[in-house]
Amino acid sequence: MSDADQDLKWPLYILMHGADNVAIVANDGGLPAGTVFPSGLTLRDKVPQGHKLALVDIAAGDPVIRYNVAIGFATQYIAAKFQYQPALGPPLLQTKSGGVYQPFSWMIWGWHYATSQDIRIRRPFFEGEMIVLAGSFLCVGVFFAITNRRTRKRRARGRKPPVSACQ
């Protein structure tokens, strides 16, 4: 077997930026579970070609970074905290390691379980609510910052800002 043939058999991934915590599988047909990369990274599950793989453990709620930009967040925070208990109800999609739940199911779960006397039950709901609250404030802040910037640019060009019906 030539060196070129051997290179094609090695597990390959494409890393877009050194700060990324995910990469793309480049091998034809993907890679099976248990594949070990030269760096020591071992795949827990089969990863199809062109799909992302985590280069480090990414906790639920942490950013997924590609191109040195957060492209999303690890999902299923509360469901993962409760280890996908049957009391959470049926998931939209069942996987080997748990389930994928509707995005706002946590609100229903919170309605039923957040008043529990057990801190192990209340804490994940509180943490999830704080993530949502912080994200909401961040979105509102970004909206106002962008709106303010646009208004200042319009005034600098000598144009009046749009008049609202409320004025």
C-alpha cells in the first residue's frame, strides 16, 4: 500500500480556525464509532462525511464555535440535566443517548416541577430560566444598539429619522 493510499485511510477532519471546538469529517462515507485520530480524539458515535464532530466536550448550553464564531449553542440543557427522565414526556426524536425535545417544553416542565422542595429539581430550571432571561436582555440590547447606530448615521448624513405613528 502506498503512502498516498494510507493517508486516505486515516481519519480526517477539516478545522476552519484554531479556536474552533468543532470540525468537519472529511473521510468518504464518514467515520465509525471508536475511530481514533492521531491527536487522541476518539469518536463516541458514527459521524457521516460532512458532519460536525466535537473536538472537546461541549456542555449543554455552551457555544458551538466554527470559523472562530459561535454558530449555535449545545441544546437540550434541562433535558440533559435530568438525564432524559421519562417524566419529561415523549421527545420529538429519540436518540441513543437521550431525546430531542420541543424547544419550549422546559416551560411546561417548569410549571409542573419548578416549585419542588428538592434543589436538584429546582436548580436546572432556575439555570435554564437565567439562560433565557440573559439571552432576551442581550437581544433587546443588540436591537437598541443597532437602532441607535442607524439613527445616528441618518442624522450625520442630514436625513431625518423615520417618524413613527406614535409621535
